[in-house]
Amino acid sequence: MTGAYLEVLLTGVTGFLGHYLLAELLAHPRVRCHVVLRPPVLRSCDRLERLLAEIGLDLRALMSQQRVVPIEGALPDGIANENFSKVDLILHAAGNTTFHGNGSGEPAHTNINGTRAMLSLAKATGVRRFVYVSTAYVCGDGIGHQPEAFSSTVPRLRNDYERSKWEAEKLVWEWGCKYGIATICRPSILFGHSATGRASATKGLYLVARATEILARAMDTKNSVNRHQIPLRILGRGDATCNIVPVDWAAQHIAQIALDNASESTVHHVTNPDPPTHHDVKTWLEAYFDIGGGQFSDATWPLEDPNHYEDLFYSLGNICRDYFRHGLTFESRCAAEIPTGRRLIDRESFARCIKYAQDTNWCRTSAETFELRRPAGNFDPKWYFENFLPRTVPRSIISQVDELTAIVKYTITGPVSGCWVCRFEKGQLLDVHTGVGSPRPQFEYRLSYDDLVDVVSCKRPLQEVFFLGRAEMLGDIERALKMVPIITEFLNQFPVTCSENDAAVSCTGEAC
Amino acid sequence: MLTDSTITEERVRISGKGRELEGLLAYPAVDARCAALIAGPHPYLGGDMLNNVVSTLVKALASQGSVTLAFNYGGVGASEGGPTDKPSTMSEFWKNGTFQEEFDWIDDAGSALASLRQWCDLPLVLIGYSFGCWAVARNLQQSCIEAVVLISPNPTQHDFEGLSSCPAPLLMVHSDNDFTCSVPAMMTWFESIREPKTRTQFPASEHFFRGHETAVATTVLAFLKHHRVLGS
């Protein structure tokens, strides 16, 4: 500590774990956090502000008090050395959770190159303490009890993600041997907040819950199969454990480990000492969604001859991955602090997390900070184009498509008809016009009221309506077509519930 | 698995370059005569394996004796991968009509072709629609191909040099009001291609062949039968 504050540089702060980590660090009055935010920093600040607001923190106030100092930078090569002056400790929590490389260079780009860059900066600027957030699954296909130690022997890694994390750990450990004190924290699978169920991302086990929801919805319709006897093979073992931990618990312990005075390099498992089994998780999900019948299976991915229900369940891909195969146990000093008999995740807390995820449309919404209410009664296109779009577009993916400049006309026919001309410039919706005096559109979408309702509620993709011949694109067809995927992404972010029975229901929007 | 009286359709997984792709494999109840790969339109322009033209071709070819594979490019449907920074790629696509990650989708077509070859040892037909024409042309060197079908290619945007190294009969299907390429530009390009080649022009079908899907499929089947890739 060089001054009144312990100066901590934190990466990954807009991530699921990262913003909880920031909150935990700031709970210590003598900690100042320098947070690395992707350019453009104003947009990243907005995102961080929303995330922190949801957990009761005011970013603007924290910035004015100099407790949080934003630094613009993108890993692995976009952070200037001069921004590292006076830093006592680097807490590197940025990571990419892509499991299999897809040609984009991830996850290696962020996880390996990003860590290497942070270590180089630490070395260049004389930072002596480096805390790295890794994963408990860096042990790969290992079996049995996993020690809190770095393994210099390459484990049997199952995917590119694990490999990238192990490579990054190796870099951190070697840096610790030469230049300072390295601390490696290995959380297991992060789940929602222990008290509120809140999450800001729904990957991992949440995908299994989403798949179960898809199946349950399908069973809500008339079906010849009993909803409690669904023929479904679940790839994995029921008796193996599912090591999930509440995100707030993980953040609390990682912050504590980071702020402890360490005299030597160490490894810490931030894992659940009494995790549920996959059978438990299956039972909890079945109870929550009121379905049943799935059986754990030794079958391999992809499933041979999947039935209709398996097609539905696995429509999100191989959601079980390798992690349902076998359970591991982890040595963990953190876990030793948990009172005997208290489970980090039980049926009630699990259900609370699933409910939160559902209520926020699987974290595509943020109910506390952003809510638009549709007027009661039938869906009104006028409200949609003149009220909903201007309020949601600035928060949406459209605003990030910097090159999008276009004048677009929407013509709605049927019982509730009208024309709206939307002017976009550099991804921003400048204005919406109706009637005489509207600017001349470059292209036009023409569809019926009923199809508009289906499209904005995500019941039917716009492109499908077009290919069915029920929507027309006029004018510059190429531009109209190019805008369809942008609109589709927007609609997925901001679906509107249009049922008359759901009058005044919340229209949801992504704030994550 | 979906089964009707003449063909079987099943969802398959394809090992791509660092990612798994979703595929739709359709095959006839009787012995197959050939294997066909269909590469669909650009994922950012509605390209998936359930596209109106692609799905019509899948059924038509399978019902006439072809093991037929359509697939979703990375990031589409249940295929893994795809651009990680969608706003940036959408921005670039809006501005330039192309972006670097498109080459991953070209590789996806190559992976699907490799899988199809692995699954069945039959004469191969490559069919591309729109962006898929480019994906096909870039993968012609990989295999011994019996016939090539390009539906609504865009030679003003994509290079089709790969065609010159493939002697297989070529069918080009296009519309007289395709927004991606004018008829004169299409004709000029078509005349520059090596023989043997056939061209079929559909009136007022735009780029999308909405309502003309069956006619397109019939044209493709007739071409394949003419060249004895499919039985008559």
C-alpha cells in the first residue's frame, strides 16, 4: 500500500463475477479500484452503472469520490502503461468462456494473451501482487480430490476453455516465481446470488434450465406424451456432483483472498464443499417446471436417433457438455469456513435463481432498472414505433452498429394500420415520423398487423414472415435485407408481450 | 428423426474447424445414387438450413435418390461459433457487405462436405444458393465433384475462380430481377465460365424464389438426371 488507499486494478468488471468483485472490494473503505473498461469507455460505464445500480451501488458517486477510476483499455494490447501508476495489486478477472475455439481466436485471445499482457504490464510497472481468477475445472478430466496447487503437468483438458485457463495459470505461476506473489483463485460454476437469485448472465447450468423450460412449454400444448414421463436421455451421471456456487459467495471469498497479505504464491479453490448431485438438479428442475421422465444416459454427443423431445431439449446444443459426466471434489480453505449443515445451494435457493432468470427473460432484462409498460388493451403499433423504439434502441444492439445509417419505413396493414418512418444515423434512432412530411425512405417493410404482433413478440422471425410471402421489402432490398439480422437481434433483446390477457404486462429489455 | 413414406430426415452434428455444426441429413428409403451438399445463404441475410429454397431442395433431392446434407453455418441455429462481436461484424457488413469471419463459414461448408464424404461413398453434387455459391466455389478443389449447381450467385461480389479447376457440369439458376446482380452482369460472367454449363433464368423471382421453390428444385433434378447423376 503506497498511500491512503490500497490501489487495486480490476479487469472483467462488467462480467457476472466482476461487478460483484468490485462491490466486495469497495466494501473495504481503504480500497480504490481502477477498473479496465472496453472502449468506448462511456458505453462501458453505462453498462457498469446499470449493473452496480442493481446491487445498490452508485457508480457516478463512487467515481466522484475517486473510489472507482475507469481506465479505457481492451485486452490483450490496448492498455497503456501510464495508466498503471501507483497500482498495488492487479486482480485479473477478465475471461472468455467460449468452450471451443471458433476461428475468432477465442478463448485463447482473452484468456492467454490477455493474461500475458497483464503480467507484462505488471512487470513493466513494478506491480508485485497479481491475483488471477481461473476456474476449478482447470484440472480437466482429472478424477478424485483436486489439491489447491498448480499442476505443471498438463492435465487431460477437455476443451479450449480449460486449456486456455491452464495456460494462463502457468503464465501467472511462472510470473510469481520470478517477479512477485501470484495468487490463483479457482471458482467452480457460478450461479445466482444466494439471497436474491440475481444473475447478469445465464450460461453454464442455466442453459440446462432454459432447455427444460423449452421442453416444459412444448408439453403445455396438447401432447400425446405424459408431461411427467417424457422420453429424454440426459447425457451424464446422476450421482456425480454439480459444483455450483453463488456468485456473491465466490466474489466475497476472492476479494478476501486478494486483500489478504500473502507472503507466497498460492492457489485457492472457491468451490462448493457440499454441492448438489446432477440427480438433485434434475429433481429441482423437474419440480420447478412440473415435468419429469428424463433418464441419465451414457450415450454420447451427438445423440443417435434423437426423439422429438430430445430435439427440443438439445435445441440449444450440447448443454450438458462434459460436465455432467463425473463429479470432482476440491480441497478448499474457503469452503472450510462454511458452518456444518449449511448448503451453499439448496432446492429453495436454486429455484430462486431460476425464477430470477426467468423473470428477466434469462438475463436479457433488468427489471429493477429498466421497465417499459405496454398500455392495456390490444398491442398498438403507434405505441411501439413512437414510444417503445425511441426508448429501447439506445440501449440495444442497434446503437452499437456504428455504421448503420438508414431511413426505414414500416407500413402496417390490417385492423390497426399506419406508416412510420424511422431515421437511423450511426446506430442511433434520430426520430420517428408519420404522415405527410416524413423523410423519403431508402427501403420499406410492409406487413400485416397480425404478423407485426408475431414478430415483435418473437413468435415468428421477421425473415420467416418474409419468406412465407407475408411481408414485403421494397426499395433498396439489399439494405432492407441487411437490416433484418440487426432487427432480429434487437427483437431478441426487447421482446414485447402482446397478449390482450397480459395487458399492462412489462415489456422487457436487455440491460446486461 | 422425421420420416415420411419416401425419405428420412435426421438432425446430425458435423465436426467443423474448432466447432460443431448442426446439419440436416435427408436420404431416400431405397438405395441412393448420389450425395448432395447444399450451402445456404449468408447467415446475416436469413441463411439457415430451413431456408425456403434450401429445404425444398433437401426434400426434392432426397426423394429422388440423393443423400442430401444441409447445414447451419457457425452461430446459426444449434451450430457453435459465429462472430463473437456481433455489433462490429454487423456494422462492417452494413458498410462493406462483407467481413473477415465469413471465411469461417466457407470453412464450415468444407467441413460439411468432408463429413458427407465420410458418411457415404457416392458421386458428389455441390449446390450453393446465394452466399452458399461462394462457399461451394471455394471448396471445389477438395473433392471429385460430379455436378455443381449455383443458385443466385453474386459474381459482382464474390470470386468464382474455383470453378475453372472443376470440370463437372455446371447449372446456374438465377432470376431476371435479382437485386444482387443485374442480368447483363450475370450473363457476362456466365459466358466467361468454362464448359460444360447450363443456365436457367426464372422470371420475376427476385433473389428469393418465393413461390418458385418447387420449380427451382425441378430444374435442378432435371439437370442432375440429364447428366446421369440421378436416375431418370
